[in-house]
Amino acid sequence: MPILRVFRTAVAVIGVLAVAPPMHAQPAASDEREVLAVTQKLFDAMVACDEVTIRAITVPEGRLYRQTVGADVPARSVTLDEFATSFGKCGRKMLERMWQPQVRVHKGIATVWTPYDFWLDGTFSHCGIDSFELMKTPRGWVLTGGSYTVEREGCVPSPLGPPSASAGAR
């Protein structure tokens, strides 16, 4: 009967392993905070038309994809290098705000999914969803790409309320 005992033990061990929660390391809260800080730093650099900062927190070969909702236009994309260059010659006040971001981090990669609103020269322009990808590098978390929607209709008011008169000022 020793074979039967070994079999029962094996079945018991397999049963315990089958119902045990997976032993994955949870991302450090500090990683989540750092990922959000880089995302906010991008928005702040856009307000300031700060090409240097945008370059410091992105990889030049990454891409941003824009999907305009309700318009009969194909999605557009730019490299993060082209995106950064466009902020070297800003002429308008921009403000992009996010709320309720969802952050996922796993072993040096991360995503941020968040609703946003966008204001141009103090006037509401559009809303949408930002979906950013980031990677942890020796210089810290950097944006490697992303996609976003541009929605001009059906935008729910931001829980942040209207921006202050000085928001988006350079």
C-alpha cells in the first residue's frame, strides 16, 4: 500500500497548489507613483512647451497613435521624436489633465490608461482616453509609446472641474 499513500499525498499536494493564490510579486507602490509622475511630467512639459523634458522622458523611436472618434479619418501616428520636436515651437497654451488613472506594472514595463481632457488657449478642445506604455531603464521610467482618442462630442465633465485661469500658462 505504499504506492497508494504516495498517490494520495501527490493528489493532496496538487489540490493545495491548484487552489493556492499565485505567488507573483506585486509591483511596488513606488513604481506606480513613478510611472504616474512621468506621465504627469509629460503633461507639464506640454504646458511649458518644454521639448528638452519631453525628450528626457521618452524614447525617440516610440510612437503615439491618435484615433479621432466620429471623424472619417484614419488613425495618425508620430514618433516620440517628432512629438518632442513639435513642442520646440509651441505658440498656443495647452493643458491636458488626467483623472482616475489605471496603472499596471510588471517587471520593468508599465501601462497607464486614463480619461483626459484637453484645453487650448483656455477653451475646451476635446476629451478622450490616453493609453501610455512605459519601460524602466537605467535613467528611470520612460514613455515608449501610446495611443489616444480625440473625442469632441459626448465628453462628460471632468471631476477636476474647470481649469483655473492660470492653468496652461507658460
